[in-house]
Amino acid sequence: MSFADTIKRYFLYQYKSEREQFVLKKDESAPIYDVRKEHSDKMAVEISHNIEENRKQIEKMFDFPQNSDVVIRKMCLKGGTKAFLVFYDGLCDAKLIDDGIIKPLLEFPYLEKNGKYCENRIEEMLITHNQVKKATTFEDAIDEINFGGCGVFVDGLDCAFCADVKGWPHRSVERAKNEQSIYGPQEAFIEMLRGNSAQVRKFLKTEKLVCEKIAVGNVSKTQGVMMYLKDVANSTLIGEIRRRISGISVDYVISIEEISMLIEENPLMITGHILATERPDRVARAISEGRVAIILSGSSRALILPTNAYEMMHGASDAYLRTNFANMSRVLRLVAALISVLLPGVFLAITLYHSEMLPTYLLYAISASRQNVPFPSVIELLLMDFSFEMIREAGIRMPNPIGSVLGIVGGLILGQAAVSAKIVSPIMIIIISLTGIGSFATADYSLSWSYRILKLLFVLIGASFGFFGIALGIFTYAVLIAGSTSFGIPFLSPLPGNELLKNALFVPPVWKTERRPEYLKTKKPKRSDKVSKKWQNGK
């Protein structure tokens, strides 16, 4: 385009084209096929004996050939019997389909005396694969196909055979990234459902471990499992979890975090009431105590429920350290949590309302450092806290090599430049740094978000009302937490006055953990003998 044409385009009046401008309007047409209608009408289309009717129904449901990744493979078996396969290209292993389905169907005749195929012989002998399900309705067959299966339809049979030939891309088992530990297993969950459940079974080698199938989403029907020990877990708890999951009525569920928000009793509370973890060993330990775990296909974390306020602060390595080491780690995390939540608010309350509590020389030093700062203490703290949060978020979303450099260099340069420009005082840099380090010491990432929100609330009430506001905020938050529950379990269990409280706050020796948590009301209260070290008694 020449310079003159550019001038005409942007500075001279142009006549409107006769072509109307595109405007997105509401689509009044109903979807061609909607599985929700089948559920609402309680009608499921049954598979016909006629192979052509079945193929047309499949093409209609899958929008074939417009749906380009759907493969419908027509075949002619022995005796001229027609058949076809249907599967998704990319979700299935092509070699398994060739060697385990197509080749046996074409080479081995399983005909009865009347010249037709027998469904029992096909199911038992023909499809040489690890798992085959027989479906009598299109809904059941499509559910298996959408989950990476291959549907086999044979003329003259009013059923379909769904072979498990999953082969979608997935990453291998890696180390835990958010719950790292020096001691203990280093494997973490991946996005494969059966791979995750197998990792849990690797720790709990018992037939009592139930892996109950669940499906969430009216349309997506995302597959998952609910794992528990049938001889330990409370039956009422299992029934309540099953009721809540079956009561989820949304079209699409993608992640395990969505299930957590849909089944949680207090979804608007600042602190979450369901524990999510990426460590199979932590899930296995929770199941052995009588809890229930939920694993979803496509998610690399599992939900543990019910939980309480103390377990949210437990680290992944607490169970693998010596008792005194683990207790010291818990005390450090508790102090770090208090610092990250209360330090900024308490600092503002002291400097604005209760300066007489500070030693005289410290008060002089703080006043001298803020002499040339043009902002009030509240604005100064919020400005630095907002800058720190921006650096944290930017470091998380940048590539790993750049993110670590950004956090260090960005923080040093920004803090030094702000102090040199007299925008903030050095004491405020120290307060923000200690608060940030305390939030990083949190064992659970979602809990650190709760601390960050509570920190801002305590900053506001501390700057407005001093220590009275801080005390009122602590009391209000404690009342809210004490009144909340997690699947019928008080969130502050085992308070009040329970002997197991010391086990919640501190790590007991392993030979003193013979009882399961009483608030779980398990079928078997004990998990070991009273004397677990029998060798000390000469036995």
C-alpha cells in the first residue's frame, strides 16, 4: 500500500460497503445431539441388529465426517459379515487396534452353524486385550469411546464391544514440584487416571482398598475414582461423598479443583476445607487413617477428605523425619504463618497507635528512617506489598531460569531503588521481606493464598483500630473457623480437650500412633497394637 493510499484510508471519508458488518447473534437452533436429553427423558437408544443402522447412528452422534479425528473403519469378516470400528485418532494406540482387534477379526472365523458370529465367543476369545466391555446402548458405547476405547460393531449382533486401547500422550512420573521432600518417596501424580490409582495401590497392597468409579459432568463425563478402605472408612462418610459427587449438575468438569469447589460446604471461606496433594504416599497414608481420596482423569492432584485446620499445615516430610526434627519443622512453619499474617498489621498498629510499646531508641530509628518518606505508613506498606506480589506472580509465570532471576534481581533492584529514592523506608523493606518469606514457608500452596488475603485484612483493621482491631479480627476469624465443618467433621477437630490434639499440633513417635483419629469414627479405631515394639519385651 502506497503512502497516498494510507493517507486516504485513515484521514479521508470512506463510503460504507454494501456488505453488512458481521454481528454475533444468539443461536436459536438446538444441538443435533445432546446427551443431556437422553438423561432427562430417561431414554437410551439401543444398538440394533442392522449394521447400517448402527453406523448411521454413530455418524450422526459423532458428526462424521465433519469431526475429523473420528475414525470409522469398515471391515468385511469371514462369511461376508460386515463390521466397523469407531475410535478417536490420537486417543487410542494404533498398534493395539491393528494387532489386538483388526487382525484377529480378519483372520479367525468365529462362526456358528447358522453362519453368524456369536457375541460370547467374540468377547471371550476374539479381542485379545486386557479389558473388554459389552455395551447394549449407544450411550454406554460412546462413554467408553470418549475415554479412549475402540467400539466394535458386528452385523447381526445387538451389542457393541468396547476395547480398552488408550494411547493418548502423557508425561512420565516425575518428582513432586509443590510438595518437595528430602526424605520419603519422590514420585508425584500425573494426568493418567489408572497410573495415579496404581501409585496408591503400590503403597496399600490390600484387596480391601476400593477404587470406586465416578463420572462427573453431564456432557464431559470426566472419569475418576473414589478410593477408600472398605473395612476402615466410615460408611456414612462414603455415602455422603458419593451423594455430593452424584449431585453435581454441570456440563463440563475439567479439573479436580472444580470438584473441590462443587462439593465443599463452605466455598466462600478464606481457608479451604479440602486438602489437595500431588503425592501418592500422602494419599495412601490418609486412606489408611480412614479418609477418602478422589482422583480425576487429567488432573495431577488428588483430594483428601475430610481434613482439618492442623493437617493443612502439615508438611509432606513430617512422617519421614525423626520426632524432634519434625516438631522443630512444625514450630518453624507455625511461626512463619503467624509472621506472614500478623506482622504487617501489628507493625502498623504499634507505630500508629501504640508507639509507647517500642524501646525509645528503636522508635527514634524508625522515625528517622521515615523522615523523608512522602507517604503514610499504610500507603507505604501497601505499595511495597503490591510490588512484592507482582514480582511473585511474574516469577511463577515466567520460564524457570528467568523466573528465579526475576525474583532475586527484581526484588533487590526494586527495594534498593525505592529506598534510595526515599519512597519507602528500610524498616518497611524488612517487614515486607519477612512477610513474604513466611508465606513461602507454608506447606500448602492454597493455604498461602489464605494467608495473603488475611494479611491484607489485618493491615486494614490494624491501621484503622490498632490492637483492638487486630484482636477483633483474630476473634472473628476464630469463630468462623470454629463454626465450619468438613464433611461433618468440625474443622478444628480434635478440639476441645481431646488427647489427639497433641498429635495434631506435634509429631508423635511412630510407636505412639496406635489409634486412628477419633473424629473420623472409623470402623477400626486401632491401627496397631498397644505395644508395637514387641522386641523390647523379649518377644
